[in-house]
Amino acid sequence: MFYYLFFELLTDVFSPFNVFRYISFRAIYATVTALLIALVFGPLVIRHLRQLKIGQYIQEDGPQSHVIKAGTPTMGGVLVISSVLISTLLWARLDQPYIFLLALSLLWFGGIGFLDDFLKISRKQSLGLRGWHKIFLQTIGALAIAFYLYHWGPAPKDDLATRTSIIIPFFKQLRPNLEFLFIPFATIVIVGTSNAVNLTDGLDGLAIGCTLFVAATFGALGYLTTHQQLASYLDIAHLPASGEAVAIFCAALIGAGLGFLWYNCHPAQVMMGDTGSLALGGALGTVAILAKAEILLVLVGGIFVAEILSVIIQVWSYRTRKKRVFKMSPLHHHFEQIGWKESKIVIRFWIVAFILMLMALSTLKLR
């Protein structure tokens, strides 16, 4: 909105408005805008959730240290989603269809999480949607996004095969073209990321903190893909349309995440619930596909990968050997069971996430 108002309409009247043409400028203020929205409206949202008695229910078989968190306002993901959407629509170029694709992803998966949280609250228990019901709804949304990107996804004009190709970190020429298999591949990426972030959301500030590092990586990558010279130098795809959408969206996500973390840090005043975690995961999966960085997501989102793998390994081991590999899954609960304090786990996971971010960014040069 601001791009059209200040750059296209008012630049001739006041030349300094020319700065609105730059993605870097708009990305910075998308972050600031989302941060201010989350900080200003956070107390109002928390107070409203308390009035509606929308409190967290704790699993009976979960860590006993979490019992004290029962009743903490949940569904705080609505604050993150609203902050991201408002900021993105204000600072992005709205002639880019990928902006609306990212918004759709955020809203669809957020809607599934909202339904899950609502059922938990109405039933007054920690179980909402059945697992397969949740997967089914996630798959519908992910399939729609994957189908759209298969036909109209980002690709350089001189290399349309890039649309269905995947880029392998550390390798210049290894870019297999999945063709029609791109649709199930993209669907798995989006659904898997959504559930991985959801599983990580078990400690105060853990999921949103790790999300910030992933968003920062993809925001930087999106910005680089908008510049032909930088993209050519780094040997990455030149994707100006999707790159701008990714850069602005991730910038807004960073601001909203920081604002939410202000209230979600230990001891949390509000929890994002499935409303936030499923939405963030679905959006990050979509971002990775738009940035042509699906494999890079495995590296930069290594915390999310470890969390979901810990659950898979635990379930497989118990069903086949009747033995548990971890004291409790997801992985962060294992560390709780061996005596680590919640704040120590969160900060150490953040440190690992930061290191993974640096490693992921290094792959842009190490090819």
C-alpha cells in the first residue's frame, strides 16, 4: 500500500519518497511496523484472552513442571498472524501474487490451529483435532499451494525448469528437476514444516525464537534473489517477484516474532497455541519453496527437524522394540527430564539455531 501511495503517486511531489522503491527500506520498516503492532496490542490481546477464559490445558503425561502453566492465555498466535499480515500488506507491492499466497498459507494453517485450540478449550482437555484430521486439513491447503506453484511458481524467464527444480546446497550444477513430483514434494515440505514447528512449541519462547533465525535466513535469501548481479555472483536463481514477497514477509515475521517474544519469554504471559505454531510452520514451508531453498530449510530449521525426528524415532522404537530412545519426546522434553531448566534449554536451542543460520548462509558462497 505504501509503495503505491508514496512512490508511485507522490514521488513527483516530494522526491525523497523515492526511497519507497527499495526493498531493503520497506523490509526494515515492515519489521518495525509488525514489532510495534505486537508490542502495542499484546496486552490488549492477553487481557481479552483472559476475559474469555482461553487458557492452556496441560497434558497429564507431560512434564510436571508445566502444571504451573495451566490457565496461561493461549491462542496468542492471532497476535503474530495479525501483525504479520497488516505489516506485509502495508509495505509489500500488492501486484505480486506471491504475497497473497503467503498470506493464504498463514491464514489456512492458522485456521486449522485455531480450530484445534478451540476444541481443546471447549472440551477442557489437551486434545483437540485428531491427528489424521489435522493432517488431512493441512494436506488440502499444502496441495493447493503446491499445485499453484507447479503451474505459476517463480522461475527465471530463460530457465522455466527452475520452477520444479530443487537446489542442493554446496553443489552448483546439481539441480534435479522433479517435474510433476514437485507437487507431492512441496506438499510434504509445507505439512512437515507446519507440524515440526508445532512440536517445537513446548517451552516458553522456544518455537518463536527458532522461527526468527529461519525467517532471517530466508529474508536475506529473498532479498538476494531480487538482485540480478548478486544472484548471478552467488549462482542462485534470480527471482525478483517471489524474492520481494519473501523478503517483506519474512521481515514482517521477524518483527511480529520479536514483539510476541516480549510476552512469550519465560515465564510466558501468553502462548501462541496451535493457532500460531501451525501457521508459522506452514508459512515457513511456503517461504522455502518460493525462495527455492527447500533443502536449505532442513539445515537452517535443524531444531525443527530434530524435534520431529525425535517423535518419529520414539514412536518407532516403542512400537517395534517396546523401548524408548528418549526419556520423553519431543526432544526439548527429554532435556527437561534429565534436569535442564527450561530457560537453559531454550537459550541453548537458540544458540544452535543461530549457528545453523550461519551455516545456511555460508552455503550461498560455498558451492
